[in-house]
Amino acid sequence: MASSGVRNGVGPRMSAKPDRQGFSATPKTAAGKQRLSSAAGGAYRRTSSGPLPSRAASDGVSSRVRVAVRLRPRNAEELAADADFGDCVELQPELKRLKLRKNNWELETYEFDEVLTEFSSQKRVYEVVAKPVVESVMEGYNGTVMAYGQTGTGKTFTLGRLGEEDTAARGIMVRAMEDILADITPGTDSVSVSYLQLYMEMIQDLLDPVNDNIAIVEDPRTGDVSLPGATVVEVRDQKSFVDLLRVGEAHRVAANTKLNTESSRSHAILMVNVRRSVKGRTEMDVSISGENGHSSSMMGSLRPPIVRKSKLVVVDLAGSERIDKSGSEGHTLEEAKSINLSLSALGKCINALAESSPHVPVRDSKLTRLLKDSFGGTARTSLVVTIGPSPRHRGETTSTIMFGQRAMKVENMVKLKEEFDYKSLCRRLDIELDKLIAENERQKKYFDDEVERIRADAQRRIAEAERECKITLENEKMKYHQEYLDSIRIMEEKWKVHQQSPKKQNKEAESTSNNTGEVHNLLQNEKMLRQSAEDEASDLKNQISHWKKLEATATAEVVKLRKMLDAEASQKEKLEEEIDVLRSQLLQMSMEADETRRSLDKGDGPGKIFPGLDSLVSQTRGSQPREQSNGPKQPIAKLFEQVGLKKILSLLESEEPDVRVHAVKVVANLAAEEANQEKIVEAGGLTSLLTLLRSSEDETIRRVAAGAIANLAMNETNQDLIMDQGGVTLLSMTASDAEDPQTLRMVAGAIANLCGNDKLQTRLRGEGGIKALLGMVRCGHPDVLAQVARGIANFAKCESRAATQGNKVGKSLLIDDGSLPWIVKNANNEAAPIRRHIELALCHLAQHEVNSKDIINEGALWELVRISRDCSREDIRKLAYRTVTSSPTLQAEIRRLGIKL
Ligand code: ADP
Ligand code: MG
């Protein structure tokens, strides 16, 4: 496929790897997401995007499903049948990358949490995939380990090997139990297991096979899933566990023989329940410190122990290959659907979770109900996807890899914690409010008492002062009145005496004048007394006004206190309103949760619960096709259906250069799909592409068109058509004109495909195909050289096939066209794809005796000898050795030179 096509949305799936922590026991949120884009032929273009927004869980325990990929070594059959072909995958374990070969010149790169090569030991696989999960199960979390992949790729090998003869071969189940038993405390802790099989939506007890329709029970309160009908066996030692696994496996085989099924169609599920008592903490401690932040020593005597229950689920999934819906295994269509149901439901759930879709169809199958906690739930989950190396199963391998990639986007553990947080917040506020209310009441009472006291005090003092004042005034008044009366009386008496004795008149007159002085004095005295009484009265008046002032201050204080009380009351009202809002939010949330639970229990789907969300989902579905097995191809396929091929092809001749470029990219993308190729050729697409190659001035158009032709040239019928329409001449012209390595790579790829057709050899060479191929090495780009080498290997292989079929053939046309010097020069090229093709080409050329002389003269014999000794690929090494030893001419030369093979 043309590289520009790749960048226009139909290219390989991008891989995403959120972090490089590996399978760590310490949970981390995903961060630092990197996108890797791969173009054809292993040339990468990198673009970087910002870090993935991390979803923080309230208690910090958020963990992504971690995914490892494991490659099975070639088996005997593959070693024999695929000897000439490379593996369909290439692993780079140190970069945690896997490259998937899409076809001869295209690789796609994917990143995983762990990449396990065919040489990885069982111990290492356990340690990176399962050990962190087992460790967190021992800490009280639930955990899941699962294997997914095509039948025969090593799921059971990875999970279920007992390893009784060879300890190193033990699988994950046995090793996990060993670690669990080593960690528990006998007496207080316990471990029990159930072993089940899920087939055609029926759960069968592998420890008691008569029990073959076990129900799944969900706790409506916690949502926990359990299988009360399954046999539970307490495990005390490793031997009894291995015995249980053996019994279970035997029952599985027997049950499948009886049902006439293969075990590859059923899921095997091992459930390990761990119950541990936690020392040093009690339920009382938890509840006390949880409620108000400090513990009470009074409660010390009430100390019930805490037990932590956790569960490890190990699932050996059914083979992921599609089963033939026509019923080739003797199943009816209904049975076939039912067999696939659980696995396809799992895929749908993972898609929904990976896309953060609001609806996850957990209830669609028994498997997804059982694994509810493992994806998007609260369990720690590791998935190992297993693949084989054979290019014949490229389709299944691709879909397994895509499943793993999607699972990597699933995050576990969020919802539960949020719910808890709201409740505790509300509880805290309730406590706070109660405290405030009590305090408020207490203060109010205190203020009222104080005001009352001050008022009473002031009134009492005023009354006292008034009374005192009155008494004093009265007394003074009485005193002066008495004095006044006394002095009047004295004056009257004196007056009488004066009247009675006139003799004494003079004397008395004298004394009268004396008396007058006395009276004067008295009056003076009286005046002073009155003055002091008045002073005292004004003093008292002052005191009274002082008391009045005091009373006014007290009243002001009372007013102030009233105001404070009012402020307190309004504050309280506000808090109560806030609490009401929170309560109603909580109520709404719990109603929603109840309703969700109820309707899930009833199984009537989400439509009625979240009508809004549901319509959103359907909108999203409308714009973004689901069920995508190979994601990005869908929009193009849709375009194809909607616009129609004829219309797209007619756009290739548009006047608008932009339209032409887009149209050719669309056609190139379509041509990459084998299913479209025939339709494109029938509709005249090949002719249009060749015309573009001939007439277009635009480099991009020529590059993309050449890529599309290269894809069409994969098919034999199209190869004939390309030849008939002068395609080789056009490709040769492009080869000699173009400068851009990517254009040259496309052209070389197209010619290399034509080189693999036995019937076209002479014509291809006659029209300059080989010369054009050799001419392109001038560019020196390794991707171009790899395509040239592939073309040469294809051509040489056809020639040697013709020779072995007894056709009379002369000297190799490749040699005639002068390819040998380049072959010799690059036979030891450091790029593996170039080297491997050339090694094969040399072997094929040397198999034909007429070529021997040239091989010797050009120095190719040395390369063949080197290949037969040093090649890292055993099959090629052997082929070179056989070739050299079976040719009399080469043998003679070897003897002459005294070379030892
Ligand atoms: P699955 O369970 O996926 O169908 P199996 O575990 O039964 O596949 O493996 C199929 C065959 O391949 C078995 O013979 C198994 O021994 C072999 N095999 C699988 N994985 C490996 C491996 N990593 N190394 C060696 N042999 C393997
Ligand atoms: Mg198996």
C-alpha cells in the first residue's frame, strides 16, 4: 500500500502503549502515551501526542488491564511447510514491540506491556504476567489472569501445564498456587478452589461433572458474582491442588468426548478464593477512625477480627478463531452462534470499555457476567494473548493482536470509590451540622441568660438608688422644716418677753439687735445647709443618669447579641440548605444505582435507564462504525459502498489536481483489500492507474498509483492484465525517472510481484523489467533494496522451478541481465530482509547447472559456501549446503580450491 495512503486514514492500526512500567505490582495510572505510526516496509514515522489524561481514582488504586503477547515456536509442521517463508511476526522484546508482516513489503508495529518471544521460559512468563496479580490477591484485591488466542497457540501451555515430569514446564495455575500457599498462615487463613467449564452458555463443574448447569448469582447490593452451585474444595498443599487440576482436566476431556466437541471450543475457569485474617487492626478501629478520625480506647474490649476475602480467577479462553457458521463441525447455526456467544460478547465489552462507551453489554453472556469484575471493575487483570508464527494464520494472528491492543485501553477501579466518597462526605457534614446546632443552642441560652441578668441587675440598682435618694430628700426636708419651726417658735417667745418688760426694752432692744445678728447667722447657716442638700440631690441625679447610661449600654449589648444570633441562624439555614442539596444528590444517585441494578437484574437493557445516553450511543454508532475487526478500513469501505467505485474511478481523471490526489489515495486504500481488487480491475481501475502513472506530472500521484498497482499485482490474473496493458514498460519508465525512495519502493514492489509469476518470465525480462529492477539500486534506500532482492529471489525461484519441472531452460535471464555482481555484493547485507532474499536467490540460481560457470566467475561460490556454513536460518543453511554439494561443477571447483564444507 502506498505510504501516502497510510497517512490518509486507512493505514495500519496505530499502537498505543501508555507506560513502560511492565507488569508492576504497584498500580500506576496510564501516562505518557506514545503513538507509533508505521509505514510500509519498516520505515517508521513518529508523531508524538501529549500524555494520556489519567483517570484518578479516589483512593489512588487505578490500574489498566495489562497485556502481554506470547509467540509460540514453530512446530514441526510449520518448520516443514513454511521453510521458505519468514514468520508473520517479528518481535523486539527489549522495545516491547511486535511487528506484524501484512504482506511482502508492509509491516505494522504494535506495543504491548510485555513481549514474550518463542524462547521465553514458563518461569519468566509467570513472573511478568501473573505474579503481580497473585501478589495483589494476597493483599486482598481480586485478580484475573486470562489467555486469549487461536487454538494451538499455547493458551493451555501457558496457563494449565502441570509440569509433573519437567518442573520448568509448570504453567501459571500451578505456580500461582505455589506462591499463594507459601504466603498464607495455616490455621487463620484458608484457600479454596472451584474449577469450571463454560460451553454453549452452560457452566459445568469440572470437579463434579454431573453438575452441568450451574447458575450465576449476583449480590444485588454489592454486585459481587458467585457460583453457589459449584464444588468448592479447600486446598492445603500443592500436591492436592495438582491432583484437583488433573481430575478437572480428565473430566473436561471426558465431557467433551461425550458432547462430541473439542475442548478448544470451551472456556476453562479456575477460581481460587483466599480468606486471610488481618492482624493488628480490628473492625472497631476501622469504624471509629473512619467516623471521626480518632480511635477510642474505651472500645478496646470489642475487638472482632477482620477477614479479607479475595479471589483469583484464571481463564483459559476458547480458541479465538471463528467457527464456521455453516456448521462444518456438525453444529446447527444456532449452536454455532451459542458457541461463539461468550467470546464475542467479551470482545464487545472490551470494545465498549476501550472506547469509554456509556453502555457495556456485560449481561449478554455468561462469560462476561462472570468476568464483570475483571474488565472495568475492581479486579487487577492481566491478559496474555498467544500467537503462532505461521503466515498462513495471519488473519487470526492480526485479530488476536487487535484484541490485546483494545484490552490495553481498559481501566479498572473507579466507580465504587466515588460512591463511597459521597456518602462519607454527607456523613461528615451531618456530624458537623449536628455539632453546630448543639453549639448554637448552647450559645443562645447563654446569651439570653446574660441579657436577663444584666437587665435585672441594672433595674435593681436603679430602684435602690431611687429609694435612697427619696429617703435622703425626705429626711433633709423634715430636718429643715423642724429647724424652721424651732426658730419661729424661739422668735415668738422672744417677741413676747419684749412686750412684757418695757424697762428692759432698751436692754432688750440691744439684745434684739444681738438677736437679729443671731437670726442672720441662722439664716446664713440655713442657706448653706440648703445649698449642700441641693448639691447632694444633684449628685444623686447624676448617679441616676449614670445608671440610665449603663442601662442603655446593656440594651445596646443585648441588640448586638441579638444580631449575632440572627447571623448564626442564617448561617445554620444556609448549611441546612447545602445539606439538603447534597442529600438530594445522594438520593438521586442511589435511585439511579438501584434502578440500574434492578433493570440489569430484570435484563431489560439500558434503554429505559439512560434514554439520553442511549441516543448518544446510537449517534456515535451512526458516525463511527462498530464491530470493526480492522478498525480504520471501515470508513473507506463505507465510502466505497456509498459513492460507488465507478464514481471514485472517474475522479481519477478530474481536472482538479487535489481531487485527483484524493481519488488515487482512496483507490490505493481500496486496492490494499484483497476483496476489492477484482472489482477495481473489472471497473477499469487498473487501466486508469496505469494511465496516471504514464501521464501524471505529480510525484505523489505517481507514488500512490504505483503502490496501488503493486497491490493489484499480488494476484495472478491482474499480473497478466498489467503485462498486457504495457505495465512493465510504464513501471520501468517510472523506475528510471523517479527520485523519491518511496516511489521507487512501490515500483520495485510491483515488479517484484510480477517476478513471482512463472508464465511471465520471458516477457517481463524482454520488456526491461529486470533491468529496471536493477537500475533502482542506485537509490540505496534499504526498503527499495529489499524489494529488489525480493524480486530477484522470486524470479530465481521461478527459474529453478521451471528447471526442476524438466523444461528446457538456458542460462538464467537474471545472470544475462547482469544481476550477479549486485547479488554477490549484497549477499551479506546487514539488513536481514535483503540478505535473506539474496541468499535464497543464490541457492535457486546455483541449483541450475548452466549457471555454475557464471557463479564461479563472479565469485558467488564463495558466498554460497559462506551461507552453507554461517547462515543463521537453519533451513537456508541446509538448502545452500544441499545445492553446493549436488552440483558437479561447483563440487569440482570446491575440490580444486581445497575448500572444506
Ligand atoms: P491452545 O491451548 O492455545 O489451543 P496448546 O497450549 O494446547 O494451545 O498448545 C498447542 C501445542 O503447542 C501444544 O503441543 C503445546 O505443547 C505447544 N506449545 C504451545 N506453546 C508452546 C511454547 N511456548 N513452547 C513450546 N511448545 C508450545
Ligand atoms: Mg487449550
